[in-house]
Amino acid sequence: MPWFTIIIVLLCISLIQTTLLFYISIFNIHPDLFFIFLVYFSLNFDIERSFYGNWAAGLAKDFFSGNLFGLNTIMFVVIGYLISLIKDEIFRKHLFTQILVTFIVSIIYNFVSVFMICFSLKSVNLLTMVWKCPTIAIYNALVVPPIFWLLDRLYSPSKFST
């Protein structure tokens, strides 16, 4: 298990997510690099490595976000497992498939996350947050090609096929 690489990649994602992405936000919405890493890792690695990588990504997102602690970790593991189950049935190396999987799973993840936050925090308005879910999913899907290209160059599964 290349833990050193996972930790370095997640630290870079954390740094970019918490600093630079606020400058390219549209209507105060920015892509979720942790989620894109989740989809990449789930599509390109076996189910065991996917589990550990998605757990680490969810834990990192929990540390660097203001959401309920543990929610992202649990959701990342479950979503990663579901993607790992269907990855052999789809053409996972095709760009359109990567974008479509990211878009669909991002909508589901964001809706579940919004509902969980709204029901646990009574001060949050559900309707104002729900409209952001498709927008975040579109934004995530649009940045998939360069992020997947970079992750393929940086973290190729063939390098770590022990």
C-alpha cells in the first residue's frame, strides 16, 4: 500500500481545496477535489486499496471541512465501495464514463450530505442548500478531465501493483 503517496496527494488536495479554489468559485461554489479523488481511486484500484484510499480521503475532508465530523468518512467509504462494485461493468478508462460517474455520484453525495447537515443543524435552510447540489456536480464533472489526467501521471495504478 503506497501510503506515502496517498498522504502527499491528500495533503496537496487539502491545501488546494482550502486555499486556491475559493478564487475560482462561481456563486460561492467550487469543485470538491476530495470527491474527485474518491471517484478516481474507486475506478482505478481494487476494492481493498479503494477502501483505504477513500477512508483516508474522507477523513482528510472531515478534518478540513466544517461539516459533521465522520459524515464524509462514512459516505466516502460507502460511495467508493459502490463505485468499485460497478467499475468492471463500465468502461472506466473512457473520459465520458469518468465524467458521468462523477456527475451522478456527486449529485447523490451532495443531496445526502445536505439532508444530513440540515437535519442535524436546525439553523441551516434546506432550500437554499439544495440548489447548490446540481451546480457542484456540474462543476466537479467539468474539472474531471484535467484532474484525472494529473492523477494518472502522478499516481498510476500500474506503478503500485504489488
